Amino acid sequence: MKNKFLVGLTTLGLTALLFTSCSKVPQAEIDAANLAIEEANLAGAEVYVHDAYVALQDSLNSVMVTIEAQESKFIKNYSQAKENLAGVTAYAQEVKLQAETRKEEVKVEAQNTINEVNALLESNKTLLLQAPKGKEGTSALMAIKAELATIETTIADATANFETLGYNVVLEKVSAAKENAVAINTELTEVIAKYKGKR
């Protein structure tokens, strides 16, 4: 009889412990998820893998809604929320890795584009020397020289501020500069070909 009573007390104690552990807001798991999301953000997730970062924040918000719903209940159970928070933390770590990878890809792409534009600038300067100089040609060449100067300034600024501007901003700037440099190269090549053809 005494043993049955002790077993009953033990069972009751374990049930109470389990009930208490399930009924407390999982603050440690919430903090871990928030920290993981912050680390992903610091790695550049919001900029370099924006959609994944938004999905990550949405996941946490969704879990927080279910936690708030449990808080209003008499018998609270946060076990599912704990599992979901662990999932959010794991996903945040994945997003962080994705951001780091994409950031490095953008950096390399920006560097390569700068090199391409510099090569185009040299090519365009050589073509300028071969371009016809007539009355109309002179004013057109002056305009092209001004455009090339603008491109050079853009590239110099992007190179000097490569780290501070952010690789995505640098890539955007130098890609636009490359477009202009390619257009000038095409224009000069066609004009020179026509001029040589006439001669």
C-alpha cells in the first residue's frame, strides 16, 4: 500500500514537472532563434538573399503567434512551439550560409566587371584615335570623351570604396558603366568601319 502511494506520488510529481516544463514560455529557444536571425542579417542576408531572409522572419513571426495563442490558454503547451523554434534557428543558419556564399559571388562578379570596364576603356581610347575627325565627328568625339570620363570616375569611385559601398551597390554601378562602355565601343567600331569602307 505504501509502495502504491509512493508510486502515485512519483507519477504525480513527474506529471507536474512535465506539465510545468511544457507550460513555460520557451524563452531560451526564442532568444536562440532571434540571435540566429540577427547573425544571418549581419552576414548580409537581407541584401544578398532577401527572399529567404523575409521567409525566415515570417517563420519566426508565425511561431510567435502560436506562442501568444498558448499564453491565453488555461493549460499551456509549448512543445510544438519549441520544435518550430528549433526549425527557425536551423533555417537561420542555412540563410546565413546562403548570404555569405551569394555575397562572395557578387564580390567576384563586381571585381570581374571592373576589370572588363577598364579593358573596354583602354579599347575605346584606342578607337577614339582611329575615329574620323570631320566637323560633325569632332563634336561627337568630344561627347564620347566626356562619357568615357564619367565611366572612369564611376570605376575609380567603385574601386576606392569597394568594401564600404557594399558589393551589391558596386556591382550595380559598374554594370551600368559597362553597358555604356560597350555601347561606345560598338558605336566607335561601326563608325571606323564605315569610314574605312568609304576610303
